[in-house]
Amino acid sequence: MSRFNYCKFIFLIILALFIAFISLGKAYPTLYSPLDNQGTFNQIDADRWILDGAEIKFNNLLSRGNKVTFHFSTWHPENMPAPQLQVYVCDQLASQFVVTPGLEQDVYLRGDCEPRVIRIQSTNAFVASEGDPRPLIAKLDFLNLSAKSGLVFSSPSIIFQVAGALLLIFIVLINIFPTVIAGSLITLVTVGGYCLISEFYFSNQIVLGNFYLFLILFLLGLLVARFNFRTNLQFPYFPKAPLGNSLLIILIFILGACLRFYDIDFGLPANYHPDEVPKYNAIERMRHFGDFNPRYFLHPTLLLYSAYFFNFLLRFFTNLEIPWMDTLILAGRMMSATAGSLSILLTALIARRLFNNYAAVISAFLIAVFPLHVTCSRYLKEDALLVFFILLAVYLVIRSVQENRAGGLLLAGLVAGFSASVKYTGLVSIMILVAAPFLKSERLVPDKEFLKWTVRAIFVLPLGFLLASPYTLLDLGKFLQDFNYERSHMATGHDGLITAGSQIWTYHLARSLWAGMEPVALAFGVIGLGYLLYQNKIKYWYIIALFLLYYIPAEYVKAKPAPQPERYVVPCLPFLAIAIGVLISELTINARRFTNKILLGILMLLVVSFPAVRSWQLARDLKPDTRDLMSQWVDQNIPAGSKILIDLPAYQAPIAPDKFQVSALTRNLILEELSPESLRKSGGDYLLLSSLFYDRYFSQPGIPPQLRGIIRNVFKSFPVVQEFEASSGTYGFNNPKVTLFKIR
């Protein structure tokens, strides 16, 4: 390495350390209050009383240089002596003093324990009354964390971790781009890193860590592309698939179909997916009134008509003699499973036409076993059908371009309209069509002939929407009412407002896709996106654009409801699968040694195996559902006539109403009614809780810690009679953890 390079490398190290030091120092809040920092305070209650033995915890602080300043209340009971406090830091006495009203007291945070624990004890704690047995010391208004430098000193370990992430980004940038561009990007990362770390580190270290993890993986993809020396192989538009290749894709299709159709009648006749019930009711209204107006437009109507049609097919081929509506949800699920299975073939066809046969096999295998796609293909819901029409529109656009049949874009426009008629977010599928002139010209300047046909295809899209959802126009008043309600719902969210900015646009990457693809596959998916970006060809960028087309709106909307917020990014899965397929296939093709090809083959199996095993585990546990087990256990072991309180009926086990008194807690007051005092006064004998209800308070960001405390108090205050939990855990709307408590 030259002297210049050494100097540049040392400069980058110093820059990374400096940014990490000052940004982390600024990240710590200066003000802490028991009212809004329940995670920091232990035994300091929301009414600000310090209890004897209370603890305050701080993470990742330097062993010297920092201090906290206690600001005590100006009020103390007149009949009680002044509190005498002993403050320990890391189990070493740091300060002792008498608290006078309005006192401000400094305590230096010397010590090496992690986290830094401040323990407060008193020699004269008191009990306020018989009704309040807490050992009280003094009232704390708030405390300040500070240092003489003006910046809180972070521990060297966390500084080196953050600096290491920044340095890795710097090194990747200077190895990918020319010096001037790399310098500009390093400056941008430096400023952006300072702002992000200062804003997010202390308030949400996990979110910041996720952002840097995915950024590093994406840049790694650029680096891989930079050093992946391409051979002279030229892939034709129509690579002929060998017979073995086609048979392999057919076997993958059969595997994917088996995963989707296996035990597809789970939970029936009970309705364990709450969103299936409105679809059932809408179709029942159509049969009742003898028309095709569902009188329901929270979603468009193509899904309803498809389920309606599939039910006729199911009954025709099976000759069932049970009532028509009794098979409707099963038929709708079979329709989703069919659409999900066909999406495997479409993914393979797209990858084959744009790239190569190897990419087709890998991407088909991945989409066949991704747990999120498999799970969403089992429900009478929009997601699997939406993905099918999106992929069909993409395939038709690519085929029209490659076969030079511009008129074929009209059919693609019609299909894109069908995707919008499955789910309103399908309206963004218009951008699938917009890419056609650029795919044809293979430049950023559109092909003029295809541009004309693209405009015509865009006008065909609304026609496709209206053909599949005619009553959005024929029953315009009801449509506008439901559409505006759904738009408002997307803007306001559920429990806690989860904005894209608060998660640095990584909510679905870190949560939905992490579980929906498994971490190894997701990591390679992000690397694959970086790899595609580096390629100077429109077809590579088209896959990235399609991923962003459906990812950005999912992050932008504030409604990321639990359970199953991941359903919003199901359309992203095929394009991540293709990105992985292209990455591994081109690395394999360009590998010059046979050993490298073997290693890449092992890598492909590793990427595929984790989601495949996870999907198999979830399928294995579909029947019996934990709610079925709880229902049977209650029926056999709980005395008849017992009063059983439940949280939300949609998430609960079906308890026989003719044998037990089943009472649902008031939806808008449910957390208030879950307090131990309210439960004891309710007259209930048992309480049944489902994790589909309460897990959101623990797993979703932005939830006030006081709400988690309410759920924890239930588990602390009442004995557990019985509990069921699947070995594969809860995923989607399957197998929640259900717990039965005895109240009295």
C-alpha cells in the first residue's frame, strides 16, 4: 500500500472515530423524567416517588467523566423527617446527603458496570398509609445526565462499534467510485451519520443499527459487483431452457403448491383470520340480494368475485352436499393458494427472460419457500392474488418488449388494472407500464414507438379496474365512503403511530422481511439489490425499481398494524428473490474455478434452506391451532357455568356459549379493564388472553412502556391455569400463545 493510501486510510479512521464520538455524545438526552422514561427507572413510580432500593440504569457510558443531577420536588410531607439518601454507583457508595425541598444534587457516575446502575437507599423510608404500603423516600421531579465537556462520554466499545460501521462504509465507497465521487459520498455519509446517530442512537439503538446493517449490506453488493469480473458470456433475451432446468422449475412449483395447500382448512369452521369474515359477509350479501354488489369497498372486489367463482368450481368438482356458504372460505383460500403457486412460475419466467436459467431456478425456489408468501397464500385475503397480477403484468411488459409487440402493452395495462382491483395499492402498478419504453431502448431515453403504446396502456388500466370492480362506479356513494375510511385508517394507524421517519425507513426490512424471508436470505436480497444497482443496464435497475415501487408505500403509510403488518410488503418478495437469483447465478457463471462454483452452490442451498425449513415448521403446526387446543381443554376441565373473560373475540379460542358465560372486555377500554382491581371486581372466574392481542405492546415500536406494564401485571397478579404455544411460534394469524388465568 502506498504512503498516500496509508494516509487516506488513517484519515478515514480518525474521521469515523470523531463522528462516532461527537454524535454519540450528543445522542444522550439531558433530561430524564419518571413520567416518560419507564425503561430507565426501576422502583421510581409514575407519580415520581422514589422507593427504597430504586435503581436508575444507563447504557454504554464511559467509566469516568459523566454525572447525574437529581432535581427533587419542592414538596415533602410535613410530618415526615427529611429523607437521608445513600446513592450507590456500581455497588460502590458514590454520595450520601439529606434531601431538602427543591434540592439539586450531583452524583458522579464512576464505575465499570454495564449498564451503569445507580441504586438509591434510605435510612428513614416511610409508608404513607395502609392503602399505600410502598417504602417511600422522596419525590423526584427529573434528573440530568451531563459532563463537563458538554457531551456525554460514551464507552470506548460502542464508539469503536459505530466507528467501525462508518469506516466500513467509507472503505466500500472509495473502492467503488472515482475519487471525487467517493469524497462527495463520504462527506454525505459523515454529515448524515452525525445527524442519524445524534437523533436515533439513545432513543432507538436497534433502529439505527438496522439502518447501518442494511446500508452496509447494500454497499457490499456494490463492492461485489465492482470486483465480479464479467466474462464474455452474452445472455440472449430468450435463453433456451434445457429440459432438466424446466423439470426442476416444475418440481419447485409442485413443492410450493404443496406448502400452500397443506392443511388449508385449518381453523374451520371457526374463523381464525379476522379479515376473512368481512369477505364472507360481502359475498353472502351478494347472494342474498341476487346481484354482484358487495356493498363493501374497504378493498376492491376482484378478490370477492374470484372466491365466488372458486366456490362454484370446488362444489362442481367435489359434488358437496353441504350449504353453499359453508365452503366459501375454504374455496377462497384455495384460490389464494392457486395464485400463490402460479406466482412461482411467473417469477421464474421473468428471471429467465431478463437474466438466465440459473437465476430462474434460484428465484423460483426462493419464492416457493419464503414463509411470508406461503402464509399469505393460505388466507382469503388480497395479498397472494395481488402479487399474481403484478407479476403477470411485469411478464407481459417484458414479453412485449422482447418480442417487439408494442400492442401487447394493452394487455399488460388491463392486467395492471386487475391488480388495482384486488387492492387499492395496486394502482402504483402503473409504473410497471411506464418502464416499457426504457426497457426497449435500454437507455434512459425512451423508445418513441413503445412510448405511444405505453400511454395507451395507461389509459387501459382504469378499464381493467372497472371491469373487475364495476360497483365502485355503480354504487359510487358507498365506494367513496369506504375508500375515504380506508384512506383515513392508513393515515392514522393502530396502537401507536409508526412513521417511516421514526424507523429510518427500515421497519419492514427489519421486521416484516426479516421474518418473512429469514435473515440469511434477506441479507443476500439486500446485497443483490446493491449488485443490481452497479450494473449499467436498465433491466437490472427495473428489478430494483419494482422492489421500491411496493416497499416505499408500505413504509410511508402510518398503519403498520399488529398482528401481521408484514402483509403489506408481500409484493416485494419476488423481486428480492430475483435479485438473489441474479447475484448467485452470475457469480457462479463468472467463477473461474470449479471449487468456487461448488462453494457458490453450497451458498445457494444455505440461502434457500432456512426459509424452506421455517415454512415446513409453520405448515406442520397448522393443525391443531393453539386455540383449538385451548377450546378443547376448557370444555373438558373448567366447570360449566364459569364466567370467562376474553380480550378480543377475533383472536380468541371458540368457547361454547351454551356451557360457559363468555364475556369480551370492552374494546375501547380493554387496558383499563385489565387492571387487577377491575378484573377482581368484574365477577369473572377466568381470563383468557391471546398473544395476537397483547404482543403488539411488546413487539411494536412507539408503544408507551406503561401499557406493557398493564399486561405484565396481569401475569404477575393471577395464576396461570393453562397455556398453549406452538413449537414454531406465532406467525400471521396462526397459533397465538393463549393463556388462561384464574381470577378468583
